[in-house]
Amino acid sequence: MAASMSPGDSVKHIRYLAAALKAPRITEAAQRLADQARDAGWTHEDYLAAVLEREVSARNASGAELRTRAAGFPARKTLEDFDWDAHPAIRQQAAALASGGFLTQARNVVLLGPPGTGKTHLAIALGITAARHGHRVQFATATDWVTRLTDAHRQARLPRELARLRRYGLIIVDEVGYLPFEQDAANLFFQLVSSRYEHASLILTSNLPFSGWGGVFGDQAVAAAMIDRIVHHADVLTMKGASYRLRGRGIDSLPSIRTTAAEPDN
């Protein structure tokens, strides 16, 4: 019946069908590609595939944008904007991570290095890439995550909150080590790590080597158990160099960060 319709009626019918499918962009794509299909001698199958491909691409882009907005990133950073000249040693590792394979394998990523070396930038960029690959992402600093978990614990809904977070393909924990945790907070953070172990991925950034995490979490045993779960299936990228924030400021470096292995004061 559609073959006997006038061009105007066909457009109206396509518009109606597109609305029924909740895919309004199909109407525009069908009209835009019709002349191209006729001129190039496409088969009906070629034309249909091209129209649907436009719809799927637009829908994926829209979904990626929604996931990126919902992730809570403090800024938008991309892999293209990253200063690879300052970190040539990790470029190949980062490119492999950008493919998203670590997410399907529930692997973690740990970015270690001094302040200002681009750890947060790279974490955000990988998070945005994950959103484009169809994964739900959540970003927050370590202290913010502890605050969320503490609130859930006080409201007797911590197990439910941890189960909800497991539905996110990627959780990013920024700035591990900038502030020490009290014992209760360290235990809550440990539960977050444990709940995701071999289920879903974490990206963590820290200004401290793993040897300094005992001081952050106030307990060497808790820190050791946490690190064990994090690095069992993980890619660890060490970022070196001076802070990009100090460039052109006449300051060569920041004060070194002491760990538990530091020499005692005299």
C-alpha cells in the first residue's frame, strides 16, 4: 500500500511510523538519503540500512552525552587533549585502555604520581571514553565517596547502595591519599573496593605509592587487603615529572611526599 502513496503522503507515513518507534530522527534521515539512494542505485536493503545506521549513531551519541553528564565529572577532559609529550612511557598503555577492554574484564586502573602530572585528566578522559562505549560511570574524590558511603551506612542502606553502585561499569575514585581516613571511613572504602572486586571496574588516582597507603587508611592490614584486591586485576600507570601547574612559574618541583618509609624527624 505504501508503494502507491504520493511522496507527500509517504513522508507523513514515515513521520508517523518514526514517532511510533520513538525514533523521530528517522524521518530526516529517510528524506535526506532518498535522493542519494535513487541516484546511486541503492537496493532497498542498502537504503534501509543507511537510514537505520544514522538513527543508531545519533542515539548512541545522545546516550553517551547523557551518561557523560550523569557521571559527575568536574570538567571535560579528553585523551586528545592530554600532554602525551610529557608522558611518552604510558602512551601505549593508555591507548590500550581507551579501547574499553578493561571494563568488559572488570579490571581496574591505578594512576600514581605527584600532583599536577595529569592523573585526574587521564582518569576523566578514560571515563568519558567508557561512557561513549555504553558504560555508566560515576566520578568523585575519595573523600566524597567516603561521605556518600557514610551517609548510606547511617541510614542503614549501605548494602543496597553498594549493590546499586555495582550496576555502574566504572567508578572513578580521585585523590586517594590527599587526606587520611579515620578507621570507620577506611572500612567503608574497603567495602566499596571489595564489592566491585571481579564484578566491575575502578579507576583510582593517588599521589602516593602503595607503600604510603597504610598511613592514609590508618591500618596496614586494611591497606594491604585493599591493595591486594585492587591490583589483582589491574593496570598500574606511574606518571612522573613536574606539575604542569608550575610551568613558567619559576618553581621546579613541589615538596616531596613522605610515606611510612620516610626517615624520622631529628
